[in-house]
Amino acid sequence: MINQQKDETKLQVDRTRILLTGLGLGALVGMLSSYLYARAAEENADAEAGTAESISTGQALAVLLAVLGVVRQIAALGKSEKKRRK
């Protein structure tokens, strides 16, 4: 009974650690991505006399699909080897 409670507590601590790590990494990647996008948009606007191009629907959809692919791969890391092969 006590061992089961210790195991459950350890799982909760591990889950919290994983979620906080993911939160931190996601925030860093998002901030870096937005910085790089803003820098590229500024350089492009300077080259074209101050007019910035907007993102097309196709470009936004391509980025969304790429992000979903990465999220799917990350989620697959948590599965056992047997379940990944299906």
C-alpha cells in the first residue's frame, strides 16, 4: 500500500517535471521563432521601401502542418516500442 502511494507520487512528480520542461522549451522556441520572423520581416520591409508582406493562408497552413508533425513525433517518444510500430 505504501509502495503504491510512493509510485503514484513519483509519477505525479515526473509528470509535473515533464510538463514544466515542455512549457519552458515551448516558450523559448516560440520566442526565438517570433524574433526571427520579426527580424526577417523588418529586413524585407526595409528592402521594399517600408511595406511588409502579410503571411498567406498557404504559408500559415504549411507551418501549422509542420508543427503538428513535430508534436506527433514528440508524443510518439512516450510510447513503448511495440506501440510505435503499429
